[in-house]
Amino acid sequence: MKAIKRLLIANRGEIACRVIRACKRLGIESVAVFSDADRHSQHVLQADMAVHIGGAAASASYLNADAIVAAAQKISADAIHPGYGFLSESTALISLCQQHDIIFVGPSVESIAAMGSKIEAKAIAQSLDIPTVPGYNGEAQDQDTLLNEGNRIGFPLLIKASAGGGGKGMRIVHAAAEFESALKQARQEALNAFGDDRVLLEKYIVRPRHIEVQLLGDCQGRVLHLLDRECSIQRNYQKVIEEAPVSHLDDAVRQQLFDCAVRLGQHLNYQGAGTVEFILDADSREAYFLEMNTRLQVEHPTTEMVTGIDLVEWQIRVARGEALLWSQADVHATGHAIEARINAEDPANDYLPETGTVTLYREPNGEGLRIDSGVAQGSEITPFYDSMVAKIIAHGSSRGLAAQRLLQGLNHFAIGGVKTNQEFLTSIITRPAFHQELTTQYLSRQFPDGWQPWGEAMHTAIAAAAYAMQQESARNGAPLNGSPWQAMGGWRLTQPCGTPANSRLWLNGAGGLQEISIQGRHGEYRVSLLPTEKGAGETTTFPIYLYAPQQTGGQWRVELEGTHRNLDIVIQGQQVALSSPRLRRSYHFIGLEESQLGAAAAAKQAGNEVRAAMPGLVTDVLVKPGDRVQAGDIAAVMEAMKLIHNLPCPVTGIVDQVMVAAGDKVEDGALLISIEAEA
């Protein structure tokens, strides 16, 4: 038995916090590592010790194996747990651990090397008579060979990065004419994420289900499956909703997946936690091996909740030489569990990642709910890492009960200061189709024109009323007890003091600039949404009543259109964050000087420009001065928050100026390209 008294976690965010909790249960001292951007993050605060490892960029910190092992040596750590992502499947990190007599909490270097290349993994699966998707996984990687193989396989096909996963380095190609551009982007994304630009090609299955089997092996040669998970609800190959066990699956197919997964694990003499992923053709009912992830999965809590087995704890126990305590017959599911990933992003704006300060954070309480989070109120969401804020997992005796508990949890999870995808998640799980057989086309079929939020006008009115109440209390010199509000500028009163407030301001939110008129006082208001341009549209007016927190147990209560709703309101500077069941909004109040520009002028000013939506790296510029472009043409490509973002031309016209080149680092809002619009 190997002793693990002090364990370093080579990761950040919610998974680092998750490993810290397991260490506490096992009586192991936990050590966090942190970058410049994470100095005050939750995993640093929760660990027993923390060591700085480098700059904010992942390449300078969490992807720097030498720095991580040096940190482990510095504090005499017995073991390193890699979490998931970053270096969790890095043979280089394991080799360094072996050189310095540090235990790596994970499988052997041979297992990771064999499964780390999708090309080699597919060949091993084929040798074990495990079905694989028809395609090309050869060594030749030149463009001509790949295009010829693509023509042989037929379109549509899938380009996949050989290394890594998580949807990075993957592109669907519908025709040969798209192949060169898609290959270039897939290779670039794979190189940035994994340091390896090799790809393989596969036949694209039109109606696939994504199903995976959880494995757990020990050092004595025992490999068990811990049942299956459904991961079909995805966007751009990034999982959104996961659950265990899989519903709407034939027993014979389920057993085939279990048998194939265990056979592969036994062949590898697999140790620790790993996941074998499969594609199931929903039409033919044929199952194909996809890949094996030799690490913990983001969605591991669903398996933990239905089996009662703590996967992180057993990763550590296996690493120190313990044998598994069960036989395969002992493993069974109790109830059903569903997980939703809460991301800091704007689903209504092409899922653009969000950065900023979390000004409001309150987790829900409820039967069967579990929250895995790496943030708290005051945490910073930076552009350097992925955008996941937290995971919410719900367990119930049936799938229907688990879904209902998840809905309630999402509705009462209050996060403000950055936009999140919570409304989008509730839209997903409240559709009738969610209770039928799922495929990876779920989102595109349920939201064919993209997802849009509910009740934008209503929440704009609420935001204005919240601001009015804040100003009224400040003007009277008696701020409400416990209110987080502070005095703000950019406010114009149009009535004398002592009469009902009649005020106008500009709001910038999910729907763009909006002018607001507010009349009333003492919590009773008439809030009007005014047309953004003279003569355009109609004025919409909402009567609103606001009841203060001391009357409602800590939350504001708003009465709008005859319905009472509870909501949280946090104002910081000129940002206001609102959170209520089903709806989340963040707004910026525009000052008087800005508002005088008017919405039309602001829109005109930005309409002919391509700007960076967030800080990042320009990886490609596809236009030059003098080029004629159509609205929607891709003008440039950026990498931000570990993903590739295409930046389209906003108008049809002639490219006037190009201010950047590939390789340039740019700030949020930086002007990249200007276009002279056609008259």
C-alpha cells in the first residue's frame, strides 16, 4: 500500500474543489495550484495549501507540466491528481511524476498513450472485434490524402482531432468544397488545445446517440463497468445535459456496450476511472466505438448518484494500491440522475462566452440536488479558461422526478453579474421531446432558428423599476436595510422633489439599447419602453409594484401584470443583475452623455465594423482592403476561452481597413476590420 498524505491537484475551478472534498473525506492534505488569474479563486481558498505556477494563459500555468511537478516537489506532495482537461491525459506529466517518485492518480502511461491517439485507439478496438465507425485513421496526414479519403468515405463526414476531446478540433463537412477550410480550422483548434494537429475522418451518422460506459479498474486486474450515461444533448460536440442510466435503450444493445467497454479495459489492464464512448445509430440501432477518455469525466456525478460509488475517492484509493470492494453483480442503479452544465455565456448571442464579476451567487436547496461549483459571489470569470461556472445534478426515483428536481434547481439558482445559460437549460428539459429518445440533433431540431429568451420586455421593465427604487431610496437619504445598492450617476429627474418621479434612462442588455421612462414612487411605478428611433414602433407600458426584501424574506417581490414573482437584485457600479425563476438578466445603465448619442447613432457607429467580442488571439484574417464582402461572410477567426470563433461581416460592402493580422492578441471590443457599406 502506497501512502498518500499530501495530494496536489493539477487543475482549477469546480473539479479542483471536487477533489479537495474527496481529500478531506480521506484525511489527505490538499494542495491547489493557481495562475495569476486565479490567485483569489475558490479552489485556492478551499485547499489546505496553494502554490503559484505561472501566468494567466493556460500554456504558462495549467498546461506546464514542469511547473506543476516543481510545485509538487516544493511542498513534498506524495501524489498529483490531474482532474479533467489540461494535463489529465498527458503522458509527459506521468513521465515526470515517475522520474520524481510522485504518484499519478490515474491510469498507466501505456493506457493513456494507447487511447490518447484516436487513430491507435480505433485500431485496438478493431483488433478486439469492437465495432468502429467506417472512416480513415491512417498515418498519412497530408491534405491531398485526407481529401481523397474523404471522397472515398463520402459526404457528409466528420473531421476529428486525433488527440483530446470535448468537441475541440471537430468539424462536419457536407461537401468536398468545404473540406480545405474545415480541415484548416480543425487542425488549428486541435494544435492549440492539445499540441497535436493530426486528424482522422469518419462517416457522419445523421441521427446519432452519444452513449458512454463508466469503467473503474484496480491494480489487481479487476475492471468493472459502473453502468452507462446518456450524453446526446450537445452543442458543437460540447455536452450540455448528461444523465444516468440511459433511457430508451434495448437490453441487448446495453449489454453489448458493457461487454465492449470491459473488454477494452481488460486489454489495457486499466487502473482508475475511465470512460468508453460509443455512437449509436438511432435508425439502424448499430453501436460503434467512438473513443476512450482515460480520465474523470465532467459528468461523473450522475454515475455517483445512481451507484453510490464516489469515483474521485476511488481514483485515489486505487492509486495507493487498494482493491475494489465489489463484484460486477454488486453494481446497479438506484433511480435516475441528470446533470446540467451552467456556463457563463449568452445563448441568445451565438453562445458568446461571458467574462466579468459574479455579483450574485446563491445555490438552490432541495431534495436530491447536488451542486459542483468553483465560484462564489465576487469571483471573476476570465477569458483564459472554459466558461463553465457550475454543474447542477438532480437525482430522483424516476427520470421524470429527476427532471422536475433539476428544473426547480435551475429556477432557484441565482447567479448575477454575468449572463448564464440557465434559461436555455430550462428550455431544453421542459420540451416534450426531452422525454422521448434523444439524439445529438436535439438542439438543432428543438431550436431550428436558434434559442431566444422569454419575456425580454418584462425584465427590462423590472430592471428599470429596480433602478428607480434604488434612486428613490438614495434621494430620500434612507437606503433600505441590507440593500447592496450604492449611488449611481447618469440619472435625470424631470419633476420637482416631492412629486412622483418621472425619469428617463438608457439600458443596454440582451436586446441592445433601450430607452426607459419611469413614473411613480414608493414602490409603485409605471415603466414604459420607448421606441428606439423616432416614429419607429410603439411605447409599451407596464404597471409595476415592488415589495422590499424585509417584507419577503430576503428577495424582492415584483407584481407585474397581476402576477407576483420573487427576484434578486444586485447593483454594482452601473451594472444591475436580476435573477428570478426561469429568467436571468444583466443590464448596464448608460450615462447621460452616452444616452444623448441615441440608439440609432450607436447602432450606426458599430454597424460597419468587425470587433473582437472578447479578449483573445486572432488566428486568421480572411479579407483584405478592397475586397467586396457579403453580410455574414467570415472576415476573421479568433481563439478565445479555448474555442475558435468565426467573426462575420456585419454588412455588404467593400473592406476599407484591416487593423490586425494572424497572431495578434486583441482586447475586448478592439476594432479589427472596417467596411464601407453599400448605399
